[in-house]
Amino acid sequence: MTLTTELPQDIPAAIRETKARLRARVGDVAGAFARAEALMRAEVADIVAKRESGEEVWPVVRFEDVAAGTVPGDLVGAIRRRGCVIVKNTFPRERAEAWDRELEDYLGRNEFEKTYRYLDDRVFGGLGAGKPAIFPIYWSRPQMEAREDANMVAVRGFLNGFWKHESEGRVWFDPTRDTAYPDRVRRRAPGTNSPGLSAHTDSGSVERWLLPAYQNVFRHVFDGDLDAYDPWDGAYRTTVNEFPSTVMCSAFRTFQGWTALSDMRPTEGVLHAVPIPSAMVYLLLRALQDDVAEDDLCGAANGEALPVNERWHAPLLPALTPIPEVEPGDTVWWHGDVIHSVGEVEDQQGWGNVMYIPASPHCEKNAAYAAQCGEAFLAGASPGDFAAEHYETGWTGRPTPDELGEVGRRQLGLA
């Protein structure tokens, strides 16, 4: 199946035409936005108050409760409201630390540092960022083992369950079945100074307004019926194919996520989030207001992540909240629409290492991309959504298909 949509030849004209149609469809654009802003300000105020009182904003659950189906109801409700969660001890600490050592050995054995080309603007799509600590490595044994591990499968199944997978008379995805979305690793060394990564959302920038498929996803917003919008409804999300760019995502991810390989404290350049999954309503309507130029979507540009900034979205930013302290083996998850950033750090104490592994349930779109990734795995090549650097093609220690379990082969369309 086609995994991208043809880019309009004249994007400014497409923006002007689309905004005119969407404004007519919404009707009372100013009134709809005023209501969205009031709702957001109330949510932000609640988050800030909780954070300042010392309460934990990010829901934290234990893996053993996920596995047993005994996550307390109040935490289930908190995950649904906040759109993010920490799953403690998804993997035993000792195993995660062993993976970290094995990754270090894999990189060292294959002399990665001698061949790595630091391309500062390769992955960050126009966002403020320092020297990358995210390495384009996809096929190490730790990554392959973690993706197919039964604990990871259980967590992703739990997270997929927050989504409505059947609506509008269709089944959009299978929440009980995984596909692979191979991503990279981050290794940030002790003593690092980094300005972090500015606030943004992934999986579509200008597409969220311009594409008919995304207009279907956000149909209630663009109909002016904000009460009907459900950020957990999967309807039409698996039909979206973004415009070609270096920051597009060819899969539907219910949650983005990473697995901690080292201890990290909230002050050490960690992930921050605006834990309001419905904040996308504010972003969409903000761009339709009269103070935004007709050919502008609050700075959104193809080939860049969707920026969230003080100029256009100031009421949301006080809610940016760091993850709580995490340990090796914990996993961190956030809804695919959730605004997030990476905090700055000076003289980082200890390593800040993670493996990026999201939740990408089975559907036609995800299966097609996973099959492409299966071919990339066989060759040791970079997956199609990422820069074609192909570092691992000749590396030693890269797992073979025979070393994968049945789950791992199925995730990549190899079984």
C-alpha cells in the first residue's frame, strides 16, 4: 500500500484554501476556540497546582499489575486523562543494565564513533536542539529482544486497550497484535550540556489540517462539535499517509515510548509532556484564528515536527511536566498527539540511555511498513522512515532472523 501522500506543489496556496474551507465548516471559529482555550486553561491550572503541591502528574503503574490485569481504577482513569504513563519494572533492572552494556559493546566493536556523521538537523526537523545523542542504530540484539519480549507485548496490549479500535462501522486496528516500528537509541554521556529539544508533537504537521484523512480524524473539531471529540478514538487514524519528509511516520502509534537503560532524574534532561491528549483541539483551532496569516498554520511546515511555542500556544506551556525518576527497565509512554519536549541539562550526572520502542498495533498501514522494515532488518539497513545511513549493514553481532522468536518475526512480517 502507499505510505505517503503527494505533496501539494504550492503549500501556501493549499493552506489558504484549506483554512477557508475549515473556517466555513466550523462556523463560529472564534467561539469554538474560546471554548477550547477555556478548557485548556482549566486543565493546565490543575496540572500546575498538582505539580506545585508535590503530587505526581505522570501516572505510574507497576508492570506486575499490568500483567495481572490489576491496575487500580484510579490509575487507569489518570492515564486516560493525562495521555501518558510510566510502567515500572517492565524489565528487571539487571536485564536492562545488561542490555546497556551490550549496546555499548556493539557500538564499540563496530567502531561507530569513527564512522558516525553528526547531522544536527537530520532528525529534529527545525526544533531547537543540541548535538544529537540519538544514534541511528536499529538492529542490535538488545533492541530486538526488547521489542519482542512478552513483557513489552503485554504493556503495549494494555496501552492499546485505551483506544477505541472499532467505530464508524469499521475495525481500525487489532489492539491484541503487535507490529514493529524499529527506532533508534539515545546515549547521553555523563558531563553532557544540552539545551534539550523544544516543545512539539509528532506524526504530522501541516497534514493535520491539509489531509482529508486527518480532517476525518478531527471531524468533530472541524464540525465545531468539541464535546464529541475523543482523542482515544482510532477512527481514520490508520488511513493517514503523511507527506514525504525526514520526520514523517509511516505507522499509527497509539503511544510513543522508550525503555530506560540507566537511572534518570527529572532534572537530567528528560522527557517533558503537556499531559492533555485533547490539546490537539487547541492547536488545530488556534491556526484558524484571525491573527494568524492566511498561509500560516502557526509555524507548521512540511518536513518539520509540529512546533508548540510561546507566540501561538503560550497557555499550554506551563503544563510541561518532566517524567518522575526512572530506573533501568522502566518504560515511558505518551499518546501520539501529546505535546512533549526534552529538558535542558548541564553537567549531566551519569548516563541518560534509552531505547525508543513505541506501541504500533496491527493494521494494514502498520503491517505494510513493518514488512518494509523486515527487509531492512535482513540487510542491516536503516528503516524507511529514517535517514538512509545504513551503518549496520556490515556490523558484527547483528542478530540473524534465526535468532528472533516467533513474535519478533511476525512483528516484522517475516513469519
